[in-house]
Amino acid sequence: MNRTKIVATIGPASASYKVLKKMAQAGMDVCRLNFSHAAHKDHLELIKNIKRVRKELNVPLTIMQDLQGPKLRVADVGDDGIRVEKNEKIVLVNKKIVNYQLLVGSANKIIPVDFPVNQIAKINNRVLVHDGLIELKVQKIAKDLVWCRVISPGIIFSHKGVNIPGNKITDDVLTTKDKEDLKFGLKQKVDWIALSFVRDPQDIKSLKKLIQKYDSHSLVKIMAKIERPEAIKKINKIIQEVDGIMVARGDLGVEIDIERVPIIQKDIITKCMKLGKPVVVATQMLESMVENLRPTRAEVSDVANAVIDHTDAVMLSGETAYGKYPVEAVEMMNKIIQKAEDSPYDDLIDVKLLSKLEEILAIPESVKNLVLNTKAKAIVVATNSGYSARMISRLRPETRIIALVNDEIIKRQLNLSWGVFSLNMPKCKNVSEIIDKSIKLVKKNKLVKKGDLIVIVTGQPVGKKKNMNLVKLQEVE
């Protein structure tokens, strides 16, 4: 089992039960449902297929709902898209303008968008489409129309993202659509909710209040997508407030200088490790596999370096959502992870970077040292909330972390954390019962064998949250 997890975006290419099952067998741990696309009925069918795969393969396949947020997008331009050539003059117009074709004139190429572009754009602004693959420059704004010159040509497809660098989001990051999607996701018991275009900790607090309002018993966890310059400035406070982080390099790479992205990625991974918060590296990891059976060498290096940076998970987007080879993309990512984790470079953690931790590390450090000195085959953690498993995971010990939980949603949420493999175990009355049942359970599941040494981690009094105060080295009999 690879310790770095794989998140795969599910779309038309991967929505069927047959393909989902193959992807799970190939190494997919988390299914990301992008609510920028498809109706609730389509997502409902998809969730049913995911749950069916879970049951058949007996795997804790995690469901992440990704809320759209106030994303600026191209409107419907047909299946073939609209090709724009270098230095060509084109017109951007809000799709809500009635009869905009007559307003512009048939001699001009028109790109409808789903927002009031004339109220946002300014003269000489750069307008970037599809993560910056196509670049336009604003030359004239006349009433509802924005005239642009094409700097970088290409084909503009329906619903692709539009970025105007420097434009700040002033509206609530939770749109009316997001709120309806959130209600749907909570009803379907999704495991994680990814919030787009987070600016500051208040955005996370607003989402928490809505979750409490819609379902006061929900245990769902929140992942903040980092894709705005404002979020980078407040990243420490955001990480404190949220349950996990996604480094969304697509929008981030067009909102800030692109050469800054790799360093920001490394910095965020380190900050998340300090607090035991899962972190996902996303966007264009194996992008060429949308069309090709093999990735580029640079893409392979990108994935490998994210693993060596000790990210919790790497993510596939278009490769599995609408690409030609969704199963092969997961298989390839799995192979890259395995090779990177088998290398000595994966074992290197800069102690200086982790020295000023905000949580007490005595127990996790003891566990890691025991593993190193005894060659223990597994770390077995009895945990109610998942906290203890995440605290041990953040030190990236070189052995499997087996989390024993009594709640299915905690089991699936931990599936996003580095190196954690979860099993169900009923509640125990005391520490002796925990130790006894833990050994029997991991042995029954053939995760260890007779004579193996394992490190057991738990806490007393039993049942108390965030309680990790007992470590025992045990030989399996």
C-alpha cells in the first residue's frame, strides 16, 4: 500500500461503476465530485456507484464534494469551442445580455461569459482562460461589451475558468448555488467538502455555521482550496481553522507569478505537516494523459517531487474526469508514488522545519523512534476522532499506520491522511481490552503475522477525544 494517497476527479470518463471499480483497484483513495459541472441527479447516480464499489471491494473510498464558489467561467459556446488566433479582436459579453449577437454584430467573434465582465475588467487587464492557456488583453470597454486582443491563441471551450489577475472577490465565497449543493452533499453524507476561493479564516467559519444550520450532527470535514493571493497572506490562520488544505495550482498559478507556485507548494505542505492537517497537491499533475497514454517526464517528476515533499495526497483532475485514459492515469500515478516512496529521498525530513510545532510531539516522536529502533511492522492506533492517527502521520514514520475506529465516516476521512490504513473496531471499556482486540484485528486482516513487533498507541481514560498518552511495544503471538 502506498502511503501517499490518490484523489481522482470523477466526470463523464469515469462515472460508470465499471470504470470506478477499476480506478479503485488501481489505487484511487478519494473521489472528488466537481460541483461546477453536472446536476444533482447525475451526482446522486455517481455517489450510488461509488458506494457500490466501496461495498464490493471493501475499501473506505472517500467522497469529496468540491463546491464551485464564485468562479468566473466561459458560457456555452458549443461542443467544438471557439478558436481564437493571435492578435485577433474578440468581444467578451455577459450571457445574460439579451440579443447580444445583434449588439456586437456578426463580423466580430463573440465569447459569452457567465458574469458581468464589463463591471470587472479594466483597460489593459490580462484575461486568462483555462488556467492561462489562452491570454487576452482588454483594449476597450463599451457599455456591456469588453473588446480584447488575443495574445496567446487556442480554442475556448464551454465552462472553462476565466481569471482577471488582480481582481478581488468581493462577494461571499459561498454562492446561492453552493448553498443548495451543500445541502445536497450533507444529505448524501459526503466525507469532505472543499471550499473554493478561500480568502481568510472567516470563509471557513461561515461554511461551518451553514453546516451546523443544515445538519447539526454532521461530522463532515472542510478542505480549503488555496487559489487566491489573499489566502497566501493569511495561510497560517486558514490552516489553523480548517481540517485540510488543497494547493489548487491552476487558479493560483494565474493569480500570482507562476514561478512562485513551487515554493508556496512546499511551504504549505510543511505548515500542514506541523499541525497534522492533510494537504493535497492538485492541478495538471499528469495533464498530458488527458489525450496521451503516457505522461511527460516533467509531469512524472512533478508527482514524484510532491511525494518527496511529503504531501498527503496528489490529485488528478481532467485526466480522470474527461480524459481518454482515466484508469491508466491512476495506475501511472500509483507507480510514480511507489518509486518515489521506495527511494531514500522520501525518508528525508528537515527537522528544523518541524522544530517549532504547535502541538506536543512527545508521543508521536516516541512512536517514530520505536519504529526506527525495533523495525516494528506496524503502528496500531485506537482513535475515536482520527486525531491520534493524524498526529502520528505528520511525522511520516516508515511503516504502516493502522487506525482502529468505530465510525465509518472517520474511517473514510482518515483515508486522505498519509500512510493511514483504517479498520473498524467496536468500542472498548478499558486499555487492556483495546490492546487485546487490536492485536486480534490486525492479525485477522493479515496485516501482521506471528512474531512481528507492533507499536500500539492509545489513551486513557478510554473514549476521551485527543487523548494519546500510552505507547506499548508488543510482539504478535
